[in-house]
Amino acid sequence: MQEPAVLCRAVAKTYDTGETQVPALRGVDLEVHPGELLMLVGPSGCGKTTLISIIAGILDQDAGSCRVFGRDFLHMNTREKLEYRARNIGFVFQAFNLLPPLTALENVAVPLIINGAARRTALGRAQEILERVGLGERSRSLPAQLSGGQQQRVAIARALVHNPRLVVCDEPTSSLDHETGHKVMELMREIAMAHDRSLVIVTHDPRIFAFADRIARMDDGHIDSVTTNGVP
Amino acid sequence: MYRIALQMLMGDRGKYFGIVMGLTFASLIMTQQPAIFLGLMARSYSFISDLPLPDVWVMDEKVQFVDDIKPLQDTELYRVRGVAGVDWAMPLYKGLLKARLANGMFQTCIVVGLDDATLTGGPALMLEGRLEDLRRSDGVIVDTDGAREKLAKPPATPGGKPVPLKVGDTLELNDHRAVVVGIAKVTRTFQSQPVVYTTYSRATRFAPRERKLLSFVLVKAQPGVAPQELTRRIRQATGLAAYTREQFQKITIDYFLKNTGIPINFGISVTLGFIVGAAIAGQTFYNFTQENLRHFGVLKAMGASNGTLLKMILLQAAVVGSIGYGLGVGLTSVFGYAMRHSILAFKFPWQLLLFSGAGITLICMFAALLSIVKVIRLEPAIVFKS
Ligand SMILES: Nc1ncnc2c1ncn2[C@@H]1O[C@H](COP(=O)(O)OP(=O)(O)O)[C@@H](O)[C@H]1O
Ligand SMILES: [Mg+2]
């Protein structure tokens, strides 16, 4: 069997706010297969964001192991972690998080520039991927000149531009109306799923569950069940 | 990434202008105030620096600065002339005398009496007439600022402009008649009193009758004799104080620094400019970073290192610093140029550029440091918070 893209075992995380300790994850076991779209669903505050932050390597767990393509962020130094993130992980956020003064094209090119690509090369590649998300004509627009759906498509292009093996998305459709959200998800399945790439999408929007290969249901810091879509 | 840093900086016009204005203000104050200060200080010794010919100034031991006249006996001149290594030594009278103006008012003037034979120590730049015209009876040369301002005659028609004193006009100095035979350009002195040149014998005739009238002895060293060495010899031989030109300037400036509130006043201005500029620029720059924190977080999550973000912030600080500094220094120069004919003192040596440059650098480092600490401590996990 192929090595899983993500393999979490007994991952625990407690936030220390000084006065109180907030347990966010209480021993999470999870696998994400290469080439699959896994949705992480559950009520607000159950630890979804915390879990994908650990998977994406921007937060350290307190206990347990979380291996991404066979490597645990806990065993990397800061520089290795940054490089690993820069090469292998793509991010999509609920709030889009595009840099306002940069054009759509420049925003999409940012991960390549962080990876050390020359500006010209980066912009050329960014233009290609913008065309694939259907925004080739709007590459010179600033984020503020684009609709929410268009901004999220720019963000998806940015998450994919450097060909990462894993893309993590936190509530990518929550800021969009139903129809736009649906289009964004179609786009994700269509262009994000190539090359054995894995997607982990956090959502509490049941209307997009149909796009998932598998759905992991979380509650109170645990994964309750993982179901393969269509199979109850 | 540097380009992105600049785009972030310029993207927020309001903050960008705020930071640049703060730095411009700081650099203006930190350049212009010291320039005025240096100008004033240079005026304190302008009487000395205007006389390039003598190497050594001889005076009473107790003299503390150039306007502090403690007269010598005329015979001291001959004793100085007798010191080995003296090429020539000339008497100079310097005193404050009252001039009576045509409107009946009195105006205190600096009267300078030059050696009758050689006229050593006269103004370097004559605008009208010649220095030799002082030999004509009752002749005096008046400085042009004095002639146009404090010594000017009342307007021909009421409410009109005062009429400048010109060659051929007469004035009364301490009840003695004097005829203007020339107009000279003289560096303004500290109190900006009119300067009147005449011969030594005439000056001492104008002056109130006193036992001692000789203010300074101006000395030229023989070729090959170091002025420093000559001062030592003169001191030894005569018991008088003798200083090289540079020493006398320094003594004068030190006196003003120590005995007037001027350095403190300007020091306060400069410090205030620094603090206010640092507060505005530092605060706005910090706000700017604060508002962009989420974006820095996104860059961090996507794999940008702390080092890269640090360089981005330093670049942003350097850019606003350079622009603010350039504008401030530019405005100071424009100010100095616009005031060149006015009474305002202004001196802008290149060292001043280093001074205000260092001040602005300090402010920018301070502003950048606050922001850098914030960004380095930033957890990339904030990017998923809404
Ligand atoms: N930075 C933090 N400091 C303290 N508590 C936090 C922090 N982030 C999240 N939490 C808490 O951890 C729990 C899980 O949060 P989160 O992972 O954001 O849940 P979800 O994304 O499922 O809504 C919640 O109770 C939340 O209040
Ligand atoms: Mg969440």
C-alpha cells in the first residue's frame, strides 16, 4: 500500500492562555491518502482549525505524531520546516488573505517567489494558472476590484501555483454564497486533484459534502468517524 | 520579496505619507535648528574670521571673548613689535560708540579703528569707495547692512521706506562729525550692530577719553615662525594674552556656549524634533506593520523566513527614512537659501548632514525594531483565525 500523505497518531494540543488551559485536540488519529479530497467537518470549536494548522506545519502539537509525506515537522529545524512548507503545502483561507496592494497575478506568484523563483518565471507560471481558474483576463486587477468568488479563485491559483503535494483549506466557501461556493468546489476538484495531490478541506457547509472522497467528523477534539462518501 | 515589501508600503497611502511626513519633520528640525545655531555661533567670532591677515591676536589677559574689550596702553604695541619672530604688529581699536541719527535717535555702533599708516584689518569687501578713502578727513566706512537698516535716514515721505546711508552723508559719532567715504560688506555679528571703520587715531578721538584705548594688537608672524610658537614668545615677553586666530575664535565660541542659554535652547529644539519625529514615524510605522500582521503571517505560513521578513521591514524603514531625510534636508536648504539676505543666521556644513542623518537612522531603526520584534514573534497559525 502507498504511504499516506498525512498520518496523525494520538495528536494532542492544549492552548495555554495563561489563566486557563483549553484542550483543543485530545488524541486525534487520521490518515489522508494521496490523491484524495478529505473533508474535516464538525461543530464550531471542535478543533478543526487546530488540526489542519498542525498538519500544515504552522502549529506544533504537544503530543503524538503527525507525519506529512513521511516526515514529522517536530523533527525539523525552523529552516527545514519553512522550506518544507514552501515546497509542499498550499493554503486556502476563509478570508482569502490576498495582499491588497498586489495584483491578482502578483498574488498568485508569491509562493514561487518565496521558493526563490525569478519574478519573470513566477509571473509567467502565475498567468497560466490564473487562466486555468478562469481569471486570465483579470490578472491585472487588485483584490479589491474582484468579487468574493473571484478572490477565492485567485487564492486557489496561489495555493496551486507551486505544485504542492498537499493543500489545506479552512472554510473556503464560508464567505461565499451557495452558488459561488459550489463553483469554487467544482474548480477545486477539477484542477486541484491532479498529480496525486491531496486536499484537506475544513468546512461546516453540508451542501459541499458531496465533493469529498471521505469525510472525517470531529467533535470535542476527537475524530468520531470517517466515512467514504456515498457509503454510509 | 523586496518589491512586495515596497508595494505593501506604498499600498497604504495614508500611512505612507504619515511616516514620511513625521520623518521629514524630524529631519527638518534636526537640520535647520542646528544650522541656525551654527550660524549664530559663527557670528560670535565673525569679527575675528573676517580678518584673515593677522596670525596672532594680542590682548589683555582677562579678555574672555572678542567683544570683551579690556584696553591696553598704547606702549604695549611697541613691546609686541620687539618680540622676535614678529613680522609686523598693528594696533586695532574696537569699541561701542553711540551714533546720533538724523531723527535724533541714538544707535550703538561697533567702531573699528585701523592702523593709520597701513589700514590693516579693514573690511575685505568694499561695495562703494576704497579703503584708502579713510585718509580723508573725518572719513568712516559703514557696513552695508547697517547703512540700509539701523543707520538709515528717515523716509523722505512719511510712511515711505527709510533711505540708506550713502557715501557723502555725515553722521555724529559720540558728538564728533564723521563723513561716510565708503560702504563695505561685513559678516553680521552676534548683536547685528552697525560696523563703522575708521583710522586708529580718529577712532580714539571719537571714543570717550580714557587712559587706555588699544583693544588688540594684530600680529603677523615672520615666514617660518609658527603662530603657535609666536603666541608663546609674546606671552613670555609681554605678559599679555596672545592667541592664534583659531584659538581666539574657539575661546569666543566657548564663552558663548558656556555663558548663554543658546546651546540649551537649540538642544531642546533638536531633542523635541527628534522625539516628536520618532513618535510620529515610529507610531505610524508600527501601526502599519500591525495592520499588515496578517499578511506577514500569510507569508510566514507560505514559507517566508523571519530573515526575509526582517529584511522587508528594514527596506521599508530605509525607504521612508531616505525620503523623509531627503525632504527634510531639502526643505532646510530651501529655507537657508530663502533667508540668505535676511538677518537670520544660517550655516550648513556637511557635518550637519551626518548629524541629522544619524538622527533619522536612529528613528528608523527604532521604528523598524518595534515592528520586527512583533513580526518575528508572530505565530503563522494566526492565518486561519478570522
Ligand atoms: N490561540 C488560541 N488560544 C486559546 N484557545 C484557542 C486558540 N485557538 C483555538 N482555541 C480554542 O481551541 C478550541 C478549538 O479551536 P479551533 O481549532 O479553532 O476549532 P474550529 O476550527 O473547529 O472551530 C476552541 O475551544 C478554541 O476556543
Ligand atoms: Mg475554525
